[in-house]
Amino acid sequence: MRIGDLAEKTGVSRRLLRYYEEQGLLRPVRQANGYREYASSDVAAVRHIRALLAAGLPTAVIVQILHCVHDDGERLIPSPCPGMVDHLRREDARITEAVAQLQASQKALGTLLAAARRGADTSS
């Protein structure tokens, strides 16, 4: 199938599909005329990529673990692959740290906002 067909079947733009190829997530065959030819299995691969991205994984990690997942039609199911758990643990720690940093930023912003509101109330 061509890139337009894959885009239509997955709801993912052609541009994003080309990005996935650049990142090594998809490997379409190139025809003699330069057109990309995707396999029917690429539809599921795009679903898996989207689910892993939604879980917060960067493409550099996804490329290493994409072959370790499949789905049952509704949910992503990981297969036991060497290193997969380590990758997921590292990403979980990274996301936990990012959430903590965002919460600290939110608290600091709330403090500034409260002070700004008090200042606006006293100047009126």
C-alpha cells in the first residue's frame, strides 16, 4: 500500500508517517520510482507507535522496543524482550521527575498568581 493508503487507514498524516520512517520506526520498501510501499502489518505498527507515544515514550526508545509489543485489537500487550523492562523503568522515572518538576512549577506559579491578585486588589 502507498503512503496515502496508510495515512487513511491509520488517521496519521503522511508527514508524520515520513517522520516515523526517518526515526526508524517504519521501514517501507522503496519502489523503482521512489514511492514507498507499506505492508499491511504497518497499520498495526502505526497503532503501536501511537500507543507508545501516548504513554510518553520518545521515539528513540520506541524504536528499540516496538518489536516487543502486539495488540489484541483493543490494547497493547508487551512481550518479554531483553531490556524492555529496563527501558520502561527508565522512562517511568523520567516521567515521574517531569511531573514533580511541573508540580513545583505549578506551586510557584500559584504563589505568584496569589500575590499578583492581592496586589491588584489593594491598588484598586
